[in-house]
Amino acid sequence: MQKLNPVFILVNPQMAENIGAAARAMLNFGFLNLRLVSPKENHLSDRALAMAAGAGKVLDQAKVYENLADACKDLNEVLATSARERYKYKDVMDPITGCDTIFQSCANGFKVGILFGGERAGLSNEDLFLAKKLIRVPSNPVFSSLNLAQSVLLISYQLNVYYTKKNIESSQINVSVTKANYEEMQAFVTRLENELDNKKFFYPEGKKKRMKSRLRKLIYGLELSKEDVKIFHGVLKSLVKKN
């Protein structure tokens, strides 16, 4: 599975056992790239390792971040998983279509992240602003919440189905990646927000946070290349340049 390497990102996982079980699910289908955002418990604890049941190397290699933005900086695309309907998201896919999208992006050389929410509350709207697409599991509407490790297992399995079926050769996926990553987009959004703050754009004050969130969602939703981001920086610099 070296040629299909999406990043599995667990956001605010609560229990060490679920982190271990998620690592086991990943390795069952050949995936190793795990990131944890503000885990409540130690992912290398005895309980986590016991549930990993031989997948300790996934936990050993896992990277831990304080916030989701840092965990996504080097990624070109981010998709999120959710069992709930999110009315603000038009691009909602089932796991089959979603995994096809992930597979194609990975095959094209993009670095892709998949978000999984914590056991207590799932992903917040703020978390979802980073995602261009949403994968919604069509589960029982009166009992829709999946266990964290079950969600990871479902996505890992479906991705493996595509990989096995299409059997992409390494020569087919060694392409030049020109797509902007999230660190580059964040830098532009932060700069744009600062300039708009200087111009008192975010008014009234009570709506400032919401306006900034919607602006970030708008920018993150664009398909920007590295060159596009440079052009936007140039446009912004020209607009604020003092005469």
C-alpha cells in the first residue's frame, strides 16, 4: 500500500482503546499514516497497544498535533466523515464515492487527509470548514453514530477495494504536484483576514467570528494551485499598497 497513502486524522479522540482499534483497522488494509489532534489519552498506553493487537507500529509512527489546522498544513485535500446530515454541505458523498475520490486524488500525487471526529461529539462545524467534501455513512437515522474505529475500518476497507481492483503501478502516479497545500492557503487566509481587519471589514463585532469562519470555508473550498496562491498574494499586495 505504499502508493496509496492518505492521512487518517482522528480529531479529539477520547479513549485510548479506540485509538488502538483504529490503528488496527488501518493496518488490516495496509495503511500506516495516522495523525491525532488533541487526544484525551496517551496513544502509546498499554490499553491502546492492547487494542491495536499487533498494529503498534502505526501508533509508534503516529503524529500528535494541538490543533487541526497544524495537522492539515501539508495536505492538498481534506475530506471529512460524518454520520449526520450537514445542511451547509452540498458536496456530500457516500463512502463508495468518497473513497473513489480519495483514491483518484492519491493516484494523482496529491496528499489527502481524512477527518474522523471524536467519540463524544464528532466533528465540529469549525473542523468541517477545512474539508472540501463530506463522506456521510448512510446508517440508521435513529441510531446513526458509528464507533470511531468502525468508521476508520469502513473507509480503510473501501480504499483497499479500489487499490486492489485498479492496481495502479508506481509509474502512473509519479506526477508533479502543483496543488496548494493547506499551509499555503492558511498563510493567504491569515494575511487576507489581517488586511480586512485593518479596514474594519468584519462588522459588527458580534458577527466577526462567523464572518471569518465563512471566509475561511470559502477559500479552503477553492481548487487552488501553488501559482494561484502566489497570484492572490500579489493581488492583495497591490490592493493594500500605499501610494
